[in-house]
Amino acid sequence: MDLPKIMKCKGYDVKGADICSNYVTEELLSMGITVYNEHDEENVKGADFVIASTAIKETNPEYAYAKKKMV
């Protein structure tokens, strides 16, 4: 089981972003996890923490916002 599913099962409010819809995003949606279809700093405003994979570039608006706000 991957991290978003584990966190959701533990009762956390989980959100994520992926510009490509696929079986993974569909499964996350079916679990009640919000999946945004665009990368925008609004997606992470108010978050207690942000987790990003190594594939995310520093220019990603969500990553840049989280880094600036030290989330």
C-alpha cells in the first residue's frame, strides 16, 4: 500500500495532484482522496505538510509554495 492510502486509512485528509488521470488516480478518488488535475499553489495552501517525490522539480508551483512557507 502506498503512502496516500496509508495516511487516508489512518484518518488524515489527503490531497494530491496529477495532470494525468489513470488507474492510480481513479483508485485514490474512489477512496475519497482529492486529486487535482493541475499543479497550483492553491492546492497546498493550509496544508500541515507536503510530501513530494524526487520526480517533482523545484519549479512545481505546489513544491515552490511549500518550500517558501516551510510546510
